[in-house]
Amino acid sequence: MVSRWLARWSALALLLVLPVLSHAAGLRLAWDYTQGTDPAVKFRVYRQVGCAGAYVALTPDVQPVALTPTLTTYTFLDSTLAVGQTYCYHATAFNATGKESGVSVPPVTFQMLGVLNDPVNMRGTLEP
Amino acid sequence: MRWWLSLLLLLLLALPAHAATRLGLLVTQEELNIWRTRMTSSATINGVTFQSIYQNRLLADANLFRAQSHPGGDGFWVGYTGAGCLWLDLNSSEANEPHGSRFFRGNGADLNRSAFVFLLTGDVSYATPVKTELLNQIAQAGTDWANTSKFCLSQSPPVGKTYLTPFEFVPWLMRLLLAYDFLNAGGYTGFTPTQKTQIETWFTNAATFFHGMEVLGYSFGCYQGIFSTPQDLTPIGGSPCSDNNLTLYFNGPTIKFGTTWFFNQGTLAPLLDAAVGVLTNNATLKTYASKAVTAFLTVGLTDNGAHDDFSRWQDCLPQYECPGAMWAHAGGTYSALTQAMDILARTGDTSLYSRVVANQTLGQSGASVGWQKAVTLWAQMANKTTLLYGTTDVTHQTTARLLSWDTDIDPNNPGFVNTGNYYDFSSMAANLFYQDAAVTTAMGRALKGTNTNLAPASCNDQQFGGCFSGVWGFWPDLPFLYGNMQGVVNPYTLSAGVLAPPTNLRVVP
């Protein structure tokens, strides 16, 4: 069911190209969620390497202690990126019985061009 | 033709209420909508209006709690501050228990009602002190359930002490847990994610500890495979397990020693497991609960739905026969098992409520038994359509020994004190599922006295947090929540609803 939804929406993917990441921790994704009449208890983020082929679930699932009924933002950190690779992402919600929602639309596409390391060992000298 | 149309109309009216949207352990959106109308409703249950119940038994108690100094208000317990392991002291069985000041065995009942009033009204002034108490409580070193030097499962108790029972710990924990759940169900936003994790970890540690104690308790019993996979309910053969124990009522069955493990105090750990298991989506705890309840329903009931607690009219022997003690102790079993099954059923798993099996209880004949049979029997006793007497003496079949709600005997008083005991009101919750006519009649009966939570003239034992919260004080007020709700709501068939997808997926710094 999920893969069918993913395939349907992948053609609408928007390309979000960030030239570099500012640090090496990874890519942080965020999404908004408002509970429907069938309450969700957790989220799952899917990733497609090269924006082709199968979407693969990333782990762990995002399982807030309790989802609030009002609009709330949740996040996921993908720290398994390779320089030069392009990725597409979707997210879904699950209810308490394991039923999965449709996917978030549109999907997010991200191209990992490189890592811009943070400056280190900043120092100065006293002028006479 | 008109006859058929009438029949069709009746059938349509008799259809179960529509599916529900779950908000919490004990609340659906449909129920909450009705409760909110009841706050000002002049409709009645038990001879009093819902509005008066809200004002006098819910809001009044919530206001008492709100006006207290927090932390340290109702619900607080410093915990076990002594050295070494906490054991049950055989010479002082109620030492080191979380007693309250207003309700001795109902600590946290007012806190619980404050959380419920927040759920009804959205007024955060009723939620904030609940939050303060919960955060303070989980910070008490004396209630650190994960501290194995205080809460010991791997050591043997010294002379004069024995393994801890869940009574009164679990009823107190349940009041706090349900209060927390009422806040969440009402959309309370005052907890940080970290605080929620800490609170739920604390409850999980408590459930894990008391399950450990439950396992230790059953290790001395006659059923060693209750928590095995698959469950094995084969009893240990021979004496003492097959020995006769107590007679449940006049001309009733005499249960075997092995069956006496299935009594009121044994129902508490399964309830906590069910509640924490559902709250935190912990499959292990939910399985513990399900197995323990399954065991009770399979090897703990007699053929007619009675159980060990029916024998408690003998508590006052040799001096008196005290039917009120039976009604109270049986109420503990009914309250805890019903709430455990109800919490699980409200996730869509109604298998325990609907379980009917050939009885395997020692000495019984294999009749079909299930929880409805037990609940219905108790209702018939309340309605006096089934007359059971707390005696073995043929000359003692008198009204004063009738096992029913309005019979009581004060063991400290040679005279009979006929008042009213509402311990069977937990069946209001079960009757949302069963919609049993006898239960409906019993639950709608007119009561005695003023019907406030602390009114000895109308309720003979208000120590657990009032007369309307079940024996252990689990519910804020049973008649308000579930009175006359059978056939009106169906919290067990969850709405297919709309499982919304996430939106606005994006990359963030």
C-alpha cells in the first residue's frame, strides 16, 4: 500500500538542492502533523537513494511520547548520507493498530554535495 | 406491511452506537461530548441529576485539590524512605503505603477528579497542579521503582515480613496514571517531551515491579504456567491445591485451595499492566495483563460466575457473618478486572470481555463461563432476583445475611447497619460492552442518603475515594461517566476514521 502511494507521488517530487551541509551530523527533516479522527502514534521516514528504486524505511521510527491533537512539528535526523548522492524522502504516520497513512506530499529531494566543516581551533595573537 | 416497517425501525434503533474516536485510556470523543452535556443536565441516574454529580462529586473535589498547596497536595506520597527492601509487615500490613488524608485509601482521588475536570472544561488551572504533583512524585527517591535495593524482587523477606502486595500501591498509581491520561486526552500542552518520557518511565517501572511481585505470588500458588508462552493453566495436582477451602455462600460451591489465588488483590497488577501497556504501547505489559485476566476467567470462576471473594462474609467469623465484607471484597475484583478488560477493549481488542470458555476451575463442572456471567450474577444479587446468603447455617437465611448492596454488618457493632454499598458500580463500565438488562437495572437503582462522596449515611465505605469510583477508586465517578450510557456509545469499535499523513515535509537547519 505504501509503495503504491510512494510511486504515485514520486513524479511530483520537488528538487531541493542544498549545496552543502554546514556540518557532518546529517540531514534533519521536519514535518507538521495534526491528528485526524484515527489518531497516529508514530511516524516513519522513507528514503529513496538516487530518487530511484524502492523507498526504504529509515530507523528508528519517530515515536513521540504522545502526539498532541493540534498542529505540531516533528523531526528526524538522517545521518547516513554519502557525498554526491541524491535522496528523496517521504514520511507516513501509523495508528495504534499498525495501520499506515498515506505519504507526505510532496516528497523532499536532497542532493548531498559536500560537507562544510565548522571552523576549529580559532585563535589570535596579542599585538604589541 | 406496517408491521414489517415497525420491526425494521426497531432493528435500526437497536443497532449498536456508531464507532468511536479514542482519546485516552477511558475516554472517546463521543463519551466526552456527552459528559460535557451532563455537566448541566437535569437528567438523572440513581435518583440524582448529572449536574449535581458534576457539581458535588467532581467539581467540588477538584476545587479542593486545586486550592491545596502544590506539590505536596492530594496524591503525594513520600514513598519508602526506610533502609533495605520494602516488605509487607505482617504485624502492620498497612505501614509504608500511600495513604491519603481525606480518603485514607483513596490518595489521589481528588487529583484524579481535577484532571477529569480539566478534560471536561479545558481549564488549565485544574491541570497545572496535577502536573506539579506528577513531576514532584516521580522525583521522590522513595518511589523509584527501579531501585532494586528498595523494591526487591530477588531477595527473600525476613521473619515477620512477606512479599509486597499491590494493595494499596496500584490503586494509588492508577489514580495518578488516569489523571495523567485525562490531561493528555484533553490536549494539555504543559508537559515537555522529556517530562512525558520521565513520567511514563516511572509508571512502566512500577508496572514492571508489581508484575514481578505478582509472579512471586503465583510462584507459591497452584498455577505455575500463567505467564508461560503458550499459557499453561494446568494446576499442580493433589494436596494442597485440590483441598477444599471456603464455601462461597449458603448451598454454594466450596472452592479449592488452588482457586484462592484468584481474588481481589491478584487483580491489581494485571490492571496496571494493561493501563501502562496501552498508555506506552508496551506489548510485554499488555501480554502480562491479558494472560493474568485470561487465567482468572478460566480457572478462577465457579460455574455460575462467582469467585473466591464471595467467601469474604466469613471475615467476621466466628463472631458474625458479614455480608458487607463480601460485597466490598468482590467489588475489588470486579472493579480491577473490568477496568483492565475495558482499557484493552478500548484499543479494539475485546477478546477478554467476550471470552467464554468451558470452566476449568478446580471442582467445577465445565459450564460455559465468562466475565458477562460474573457481572450478571452480581447484578442479579443487587436486584435480589438471585438470593445468595452469607452463611452455612440453614437457620440464618435472613435479610441481614443476604449478599446484596444494601446489607451490611459492622463487625465492631453487634447490631446490623443497613446502609448502602455501591461497590458494584464498576459494572456500569462493563455494561457499555454487555448491555445486559439485569446490569442496567442494578446500575440504575435509586440510592440512599445524600450521595456525596463522603456521606456515611449513604455509603458505608467511602475510604477509597468516595462511593462512586469503584472499590479501589479508579474512576472519577462511575455514574457520571457510564451511567445510562449502554447502547448510547460504543467505545470498542473504533472509527476507521482518517489517519492523516504528515504534511510540509522539509529540510531544516
